[in-house]
Amino acid sequence: MIRILFLFFMFFSACCRIIAQQEKMRDVFAQAPDSIFPLMTKNNRLDCIDFIENSMRARVKNKFDTYSELTALTNDYLRLQLSERSTIEMKIFSDSLLCMVHTYQGPAADSNVRFYNLKWEPVSYTLERPKAEDFFQPDADEEVSGLLRQLPLIKATLSPDDTTLTWELQTTELTKVQKKTAERILHSIAVKL
């Protein structure tokens, strides 16, 4: 009986250590090199974490004397409004891989997706950015699809709840009539990471 209790205690201790060793998004964000977030100092990032964890608005003045705001933070997800026209989303998945989506808004959104390990070293992860054609229904209007193929601006978003990355072709540059047509012929693309 003592041997069984001892084994159970050892197993329970090992499980607790494994859980404690898992990196949380707050720690990954705090330890990021300045080259990843050039607008924010480490103190800016730490302040944002403290503010949001204390249910305060996590808004700080950045290096350009404008504001950056941490708008969401969970154990595995983060959303940061880096500037008025720049947003970053990050998601930890498979306990060792970080997906970072940097979206630039200017008139339409366009995103850059990168992968890192939890020590901020770039990782080669095969995820191909969709082409404009991938978003069209088979019966796509030639005029609208032709315009969207010329300058495909593609926005990516991460789900805070699971490992889904969703791509959307932007239609900002179209007229109102063309946007109506685009609504019928376009679809988003969701990928499980």
C-alpha cells in the first residue's frame, strides 16, 4: 500500500512539473527581443501585461509617442494593437510553436504570418499563403476576380479559441457594386495549424 501511494505521489509530482514548465503567452511576450516589437520597449510590454492582468486598459505610450494596446491575453493567445494601422496576433500551439500574424491596415488589410519557437528563433513551418484564385467560387465574375487578382491583399486572423488561421481576400479597393458581386463569389479559407 505504501509503495502504491509513493508511486502515485511521484506521478502526481511529475505531472505538476510538466504543467508548470509549459510556457504561457505572457512570458513569451515579455521575453520577446526588441527586434520583434521595435515600437515597444520591454518595460512597455511588461506594463501591458500588468495592466491587463489587473483588469485595466493595457495601453502604453510607445517609442514613436503614439499608443500601443494589448487587447487580449490568455495562456496561449495574444492580440496587440501595435499602432493605429498595425495589429499583431500570436498563438502558441503544440506547446513549442508560436504563430505570429502581423497585419498592416492601409486602406485594406494585408498580413504577414511567421512562426517561431518559444525562444523566438524563426522556425520553418510549411504554410503557403493562398493565392487570389483560391478565394473565388467556380462561377466568379471575371471583372471583379480580375481586379482582385491584380493586387491581392490578404488578411489573416488567428482564433483565440483553437488553432485556426483564417485568410480573407480584401475588397476595399472595389466599388460598391463590385463589392456586392464579390460577396457572392468569395469565401474565406480556414486552416488548422
